[in-house]
Amino acid sequence: MILVTSGGGRKLEHELSEKICHYMVKKLLPRVRNLTVYVDFQKNLEESEGIIAYAMDLNDRCFEIGVDKELMTNHGIREFTSALCQTIPSR
């Protein structure tokens, strides 16, 4: 089962990030049946770390994607979508 959850952001960001992640996992990993992706919206990520998004491999089939909480507000939906697409694991 592909499980995508998110936390820390607004409802629109949650819904959009989950749909983007499901779509990208299906396209990049069509044979994978068990995968967990957690999208964590973090305050001041861009300001403190100088990045807008990152991916972390927690274990073999579990990933965390960190996204700046103000990414969509500051950079728009296109940059938000692009940042999420670039962080989805592709192996």
C-alpha cells in the first residue's frame, strides 16, 4: 500500500502535496507496492537552511519530505509542485 501523509501546513498544501506525491510515486516507481511518504511542512526552512525542500530516507520503504511552510505563498504553486516532484525517491 502506498501511504502519503502530511503535517504542519495548510489544508490546501496537504491535499496538493498528497496528490502530487501519489502521482509521482506511480510514475517513478510503478512496481512498488509498499511505500510510506510523510510530507512535513516546516517553518523557516528556507531562511534557516537555505533550501526550500529536502528528502530523507528513513528506512527502505519510508521517506520524509521536508518543505518550507511558506513555499507556496512566497514562490507560487509552480515552484511548490516542482520542489515536491524533485524530492520524490526514484529508486
